Amino acid sequence: MTLLEASEGREYIIKSIQTDDEELNSFLFSLGCYSGETITVIAFRKGGCTVSIKDGRYSIDNQLAEAIIL
């Protein structure tokens, strides 16, 4: 299941990040988004969603959300 299929307000554990873009992997890692970390979808919006990772809230687009496997 990808992040786009998640339910709002529920906590999930990230299983993997599926992308061939090393820069994107590094960016996600800097946010604390990596395998084994918990993530919560705060809200879905047109074109993306707002998520909570550790103590931060981030807006990510749909393309990025599809790369995050729960």
C-alpha cells in the first residue's frame, strides 16, 4: 500500500521507499522518512498530502507519496 492509500489520522510504519532517484532518497531521509519510521497522514489535499514524521509536518506531492510504501 502506498501513502496515497492510507487513512487520515492513522499511524503507519514505512516499509520502503521505491524510487531510483538518489537525490529524492536523500531528501526523504533528511526529513526522517525511511524504512521502519512511523508516518501519519494529517490531511489529503488536491495534488498531495500533509504528513507528520517524527516531530515535523510536511507537505508532499502525489508523486512522492506514491514512492512511500507502507
